[in-house]
Amino acid sequence: MNNIYFLTSLPRAGNTLLGSIVNQSQYVKLTANTILTDVIYQLQLIKDIQIYKNFPDEKSLNNIIKNVFNNYYQNWKVDNIIDRGPWGTPFNLECLKSIIKKPKFIILYRPVLECLASFIKIEKPINIETRCHQLMSDEGIIGKYLWSIKNIIKEKENHVIINYKNFIKNPNKEIKTIFDFLKISFTNFNLNNLKQFSANNVSYDDSIFKVQLHRIRTDKIKLNKYNIEDYLPSNIIKQYSNLDI
């Protein structure tokens, strides 16, 4: 049985780079964006359909939910798995804690406006304001993860926060902090000639998007410096400027 931990971080905050480094390990694997939050959600929805209400065998259905991690990861030959997803939103957290009583969360944190500007920088949408509002809604990819992070902190769940800039500056030091938190033995990772992210012999297929969202620089790790004002309108900056943890 795998030990399962959870990464819930804003997109464009170094998650793919973190995974590319961590997945060098034989003992720990960090996943791509998880589908398991949606799997559990869809299983819970079954409780609302007529055929279930006609014969509400909740214990049997809950057996499927409680074993979702073991079933999904049964072919991952590794002791420790870090599942990346918005596990801290109220519904996801409640479902998760019905399976794992005391989950551990890793938060790789980059300021909201930097993540938002990074999205706009790479996507180059025609209507920047509309796209920003989509990203920042509760169901948008940034908004949902921010909601997840804030709820984990609010509920005093067991977590560690890794600062994005500190991670870029000294990846091994910050990954050691993560491993110490998870009580996993740590040795320095090779930070030269990195490989693109993969897990369980599967890689991202970003051809389904218009841009390469999960491409990392493999020759070196450095902070890309740019002004958020070059990508975000002033009213967007004002609206979303006070959301950071």
C-alpha cells in the first residue's frame, strides 16, 4: 500500500518543475493534475440518483470511495505518492478525510497576481479581463486552488508552505523541507539536464491546449523576471491584489 500525500498549489507556481525533480527518486513520485477529485465527486453523485435511492447500500458504495487511491495507484511501484489537486476545497476535504483521517498537505506558493500574469503571458488571450475572471472564479483553475489553499489553512490541516522564489533559488533545500515534513529520507537531486515531467511512464499531452502549459526549462533553473503590469490591466490588479495568504 502506498503512502499518499497531497500537493495543492496555484498553477504556474512551479508544480511541474517540482515534479520533474522529485520524480528522479525511486521512493517518491509526484503526480500530474489529479483526476481523483473528479472521480470521488462523481461517485458521491450516485447517491442522488433514483436507482441508488431505491436500494441505498451506502456501505458498499463507500467501499469504492475509500479504496479509490489504492485502486488507482496499485501499479505505481513506489512507497510514497504526492497527489496534486485542489484537495482543500470544503467538499474535497470532507471526502478526503473520510478516506485518510489525517492527510498531509504541501503548498507551493507563488503570489496570485504573478500566477495570473504568467497565465496571460503564455496564453495571450484576446480578452484579457474575461480570461482573468474565468481563471479566478471558484471553478477557475487559479480560483479553485486558492480556495483549496485558504481552506486548508483555515481548517488548520497539517501542511507545509514552500515559497516559490525560495524553491527556484535553492530547490534541494526546499524539497528537503518537504521530505522532512513527510518523514521521507532525503538526498540531493541532480538539477542539471532535467527531463520533462512524467509519472508512471506517462507524460503531459499539451497538444490538447493552444499553449505548452507544462514545459519546463531543462538546462537550468532560474526565476523569470517580468512586470505583472505588462500583462494585467490595472483594474484586474486592483481587484485581485489582496487575495494572498
